[in-house]
Amino acid sequence: MTSAEETRPMTFGELGVPGPIVRELARDDKKTAFPIQADTLPDSLSGRDILGRGRTGSGKTLAFSIPLVARLGEYDSLGELAMEEFRREIKRRKQEKLEERRADDYLPHPRGLVLAPTRELANQINDVIAPLAHVYGIGTTTVYGGVNQNRQVRDLRQGADIVVACPGRLEDLLRQKYLTLSSVEVVVIDEADEMADMGFLPPVKRLLEQVRPDAQHMLFSATLDHGVDTVVEEFLKDPKVHSVDEANAEPDLMTHHVFETTRADKHELVRTLASGAGQRILFTRTKFQTKKLAKNLTQNGIPAAELHGNLNQNQRDRNLAAFESGDVHVMVATDVAARGIDVSGVELVVQVEPPEDPKAFLHRSGRTARAGRSGDVVTIVLPEQRRQTRRMLREAGITVKPVEVTHESPEVLELVGERAPIVNDWNLDKSQPVGGKRRGGKPEAPRLSKEEREARARQLEQERNARKKDRRRRRAAERLEAAEQAKRDMERHARGEQPSKPRKQNRAERRAGLSDREAERRDYLFEHPEERRRSGGNPNGHRNMGNRRDEQRGGKRIHRRNENRIIVDERGEDAKRHERRMMAKYGNAEGSQQRHTKHFGKQSKTKRAPFRMQGTRSGRR
């Protein structure tokens, strides 16, 4: 065999990948394998545990997606006759799964599990797996926090066989008994070192303990520090180690640049680097810096999407979709995107703020020079950041000479290349309408035009007004019915008949604490003998109905010329009860005229609580 044949890339068919997957990969113009894929596929397709180590962007996702789908599919096809048989077999399996889900005691039990540290990475992995799984009639779903779990539960109940999940939300669904991991046959842990840095290893271990012991485990990690080695020792059985590149290896087609500049010229330098026509990602340290920079670039005619932790999942998906589709050429992101963006064709990565961690530096840089393409990485350094950046680059194993530049330097203009046209008044809604297709979900309703939104707003306002009018009519009818009932009760009383059953209190009366309306009426008549005489001595009389509301509040209505005031007694119930006893015994509220209280040797009468004016209305009616 010649040296040329030894270095020739191997095709997926030569590596033992099943025919249906080979044909699906060929449709996407993927015919030959990358080094890590060619190295791991023979072992992973045979069912052996895999420990893959390599730099970011080396093709690890497809390296575990192919054996995951192939082992769960367990069926191959050759030729036209076999293809017909393959389709019949897939149809038969779908019917079996449908009948299984119709059982009353059905509990979702996926057969494949992929654990990822971030939502963006989970979506990227699912985008790779879903087309391959569709060939075998296998459903997939993503499970992560930050979104409503209803869609995820629905996908599980519909028989999703492969689950791409973040550990936290998956544990929540397991606690709620929405699924079980007892049937998982293949489990993949991707970016294990990142999960260790984020503190996800304890839940990862708890999840792996629920997986059947004979399941195949594939773990991919750039390094084996921070406890990743304990996961390997505990759960992987005699794993085959595949290390294509060192963890801190720099891709051959990646070029690093360190630009030293001043604080006064930094903003203009960043805008210049972002003005090129190619895809580029700008990394900042904080979410505030990301938002501010994206807004500044957009206002200067450079449309920029943002990606950071303060965005909800729908906003993240829309911004990422705008960048992936090429509607915007600039993505401003925090480290949340360092491992979550897998966009082919990113020409330039600009580190607006250099990170403190060399590992974060490598993963930021790994967004470019992916899948055999070339790319440049620029790190902008201020004078006070020189020493820290020099130490970080040394720890990352990168040797590059810093260059002092301005936004007009030839080194900068060479990286910018062709300028993109200026776009004024750009808005994300024009690029990615809200009605776009969500990741892993159904298409949303199309976005309405301005005229349709205004018409819809008018319709909603009319409906609200109609409901208000209906409530007013209903309450007016209730008040009329109450007045008529009171009139009928007065007529019955005049005829000497018993009044009808008291009506049920309304909400306002219940809130006012009127627990016993008849007791309130008796107390009022006891305190106002003239009213008791007017009602014919009957404590349950219903005359003077106009003042009944004020009487129920325990107050007195005083009529004077051009004045109508309500005086409310603020005394407690004990004081009122004492006054009633005095009225019954002595005929007045003061009691015996000889009763006095000694206070420091002086004679003084008992003081009474004052009355308070509740309201004043001009004019008598």
C-alpha cells in the first residue's frame, strides 16, 4: 500500500457504518470521516465503551451520533430489495411502539441518552442526531431547564427513544415520574470537563446509576481533571481510549493575533473588526458588556445578535438562528456560547475582553477553524491587561507576538477583508420573526403585520368593553331585584305577614364584616327609640329602608340644612354594650348622676370616645 493510500481519508462505509446512515450522510455531503471519527467508529459500532479526548471542533458530535443511532436501529439494508424490506421493518416497529404507548400503565423509557452541559450544546447535538434517527423511525427530544417542561413531557410520551438532556432538568422529570432510565442501552457524556467545571458531576453520577449496568458508555472530554477520571473509573468498563489531539492542541488552520491598543481607540477597533462580510463572533466577559456592544454595533449599521444568560430560550434560539442562517454576520456572546455555537464558516473570533481561564480561551478560539476550515483569533489587550494575558497564553500553550495597532493599522484591515454594507434600522423581528420554527417544536403562528395587530387590538378592546357592559347590566339587574324584594317585604309586613327569607349578602357586605344583619338591625333600633316607635315596636321592621346601608355600618345619619353627614361610632363592642345597659337601667347613657371616677384625688367624669365624620355630601336629596 502506498503512502498516499495510507493517508487517504476513509469513507463511512469502509468504517462499518450501516447503509441507511451512509446514504443520509451523503445527502449532507458527508462522505469521508474526520480523524476522531475514523479512530472511534470501529470500536463504538461494536458496542465497546469509548473514552474520547480531543480538541473542540474535531467532529466529536458525529463520532458518537453515528454509533448511537446505529446500535439502537440494529438494522442494515443493501440494494433495492433489501431497502423495501427495511422500510417494512421500520413501519412494523412504529406500529409496535404505538400499541405500546396506548397501554394505561405506559411509562416513557428512552433507549439512548446524551448528557450535555448547556442548552445550546444540547440543541446542536440534537440537530445532528435527529436526521440520522429519522431514517430508523426513532424519535428524539431535548430536555433542559429554562423552558416549560410540557413540550418535553409530550415528546417523551410520544415515544422519543433518544433524549439529549442537561442533568438538572432530567433529574426533575425523573423525580416527577415522567420517565425511567432503566431501558437505556447507549449513554453519551459530552464535554465532561465542562460539566465538571459547572458542578454537574454529582447529578451525572446519580443519573448514570439509574442506567442498566450493561449499557454502552461513551465519554468525550478535552481533559480528565476535576473529577472526570472518577466517572471513567466508576462507570466505564475497559474503555478504549482515543486521543486524536492533545487537550490544548491548536488547530493547524487557526491563526492567533494579539492586538495591543489604547482604551480610547478600543471601541473603534472592535467596530472595525466587526464590519467584515464574513461570520464572526465577539466574546465579552459580562452579560452587560454583551448587550451594550451588540446595541452599539447595531446602531452603527452593523447588525449584531447577542447571546448571554439573561435571554430566555426563545430569544437564544432566534438570535442563534439569525446568525446560523447568515441574516447577521456578528454574534456578541459571553462564555455561555463558548461550547454552544457550532456554526460552520466562522472566519474570525474576537476576544474583546481576554478571559482569565486558559481553558475558556481555548474554547472561545475553537468556534473558528472547525471541520477542516481556516480561521483567525484576535485577542484585544489594554496596557493594564498585558501581564495577565501573557501568562494566560503561556498556560494555554500559545506562542504569539503582540502587535500595537489602531483601528486603521494594516494588520487590522487585512483581517477585516471585504466590508459588509451598512444596514440602518435593523431589527431582529425583520430577520427572525417570532413565528419561526422553534427547536424541537412545532411551527408557531405567523407574525401579524402592523395593520393586523392594530385590528386585533381593537377587537380585544371591543370584547373587553362588551364584558364590562355585561357585568354592569347584571349588577344593575341584581340591585333592581334586591329593591323589589325589599318592597315586597314591606308590603308583607304591612299585611302582618312574615317577611321572606333574607337575601344572600353580596361581596361588599361580606367584606364589611356584616355577619348578622338582623342583629345589626336590632342594635340600631335599640339605640334609636324613635325609629323603634316608627316601625311599630317591631325590631325586625323594614321601614326607613333608605338609611339601611348607613345603619348597617353602625353609624348615625344626621340631617342639617344643605348638609348630609354620616357619623360613625368608633367605640368598641364593650363600650356600646355598656351604653345599652345604662340606657335600659337609667334611661340615659351616663348612668347614675352620682357615678364619678377618682383620678389623682380629683373628681372627673368617664370620658367617651369621640365620633368621627365619615363623609360629607353637599345638598340634601
